[in-house]
Amino acid sequence: MTINKGAKITLLLIAVAWLLKSIEWSLGVDLFHFGIYPRNRLGIFGIFLHPFIHGGFKHLFSNTVSFAILCFSLYFFIPKIASKVLRQLTLYTGIMVWLFARPSFHIGASGVIYGIASFLFFIGIFQKNPGSLIISLCIAVLNHGMLVGLVPNEEGISWESHLSGFIVGCVLAYYYRHVETEFSRKKILEVEDDFSFEGYRNLENKGFKYNYKEKEDSQR
């Protein structure tokens, strides 16, 4: 159920971005002015719209692949709060860009992508759970090249969005550090299975209680 939900939401968000780009291409218009323009009242709308607007098909395709992998991973590993985290990453990253970025239109889903990658990486670090650390290791290996995007290195690239997403992802990972992840849930289930034999009950892994069961008379 969770996997299906994650896949549906991921594909829906990607479809919206591709639909907008198709409309731009077919009508010969450019929607970049619906992005975030820092410290401008009209630019506030871009906080909610900027992840769906891209500069070109190459930009969109690049973000589509990264977003699909990371968004699906978010729903798979941390299903309980995945939707909430995705909304918060989009909102807070957009607000940071609006407040602190240079005066220019900032568009694209890269800020959210950096946010998801940062969240998945740091939640494994903060939880100090061997299983959760696997998430961090995978994210580090697959996305190590993203570090160069946190500083100005290429004209026309919103490094402010990348840095904002990275910071927001780290903060949210610390805030949700006690949340149940797929790995921590499996660990809890394994512990409960080890101590759930007849006559005993695991009390939050703190103690054990003996429950006496009378044998039922089979003839009654």
C-alpha cells in the first residue's frame, strides 16, 4: 500500500511538471515568471509553484530522474511522514530562497531534491540505527556529486535553492529523528518476535511479565 501510494504521488508530481513544460512548448510561452523572485510580493506565489517550472526539457529531465528516485525512497523508507516532509521541504525551502536568495527568478525542483537527499542522509545519522545508516550510506554514494551544487559554480544555476533545501532537510531530519523508519520498524519487530513466546510479553523492551494460562478442558 505504501509503495503504491509513494509511486502514485511521485508520478503525479512529475506529470504536473511535464504538463506545464508541454504547455509552454506548445503555446510558445515561458512560465519562469511564476518562479520565486526574492523579497517581491508577487514572488511569494513561486514558493508553491517553483518545483513544477523548469528552464528547458534538459533541466526537467535531469530533475525528473533525481526526484523520482529520491521521492520514492522517501515514501519507501519513511512512509509515516513522507507526505508531510515533502510539503514542509517545499514550503520552507521556498521561503528561504524568497528571503535570502539573489534577485532573480528561481525555478525547478532541485531545491526539493536536495532537501529530500539531505533529509534521508541525516535522519540515518541522527537515529544512530544501523539500519537507518544504510539509508545515509546509499544517499551519500549515489548523490556525492550534489555537494558541488551547494556553492556558486555555474551561471544560471540556483545554488541558493540547493543550499536552502540541504539546510531544511537537515533540520527536519533532526526534528523527526525519533520517527519510525522502515529499518527501525523491522528491528523492533525482530526484537518482539524473539521474546513473544508463550507465557511472556515484552513490555516496551524494558521488562517481562509472566502470564499464566490455564489449559482449557477440551471436553467442555
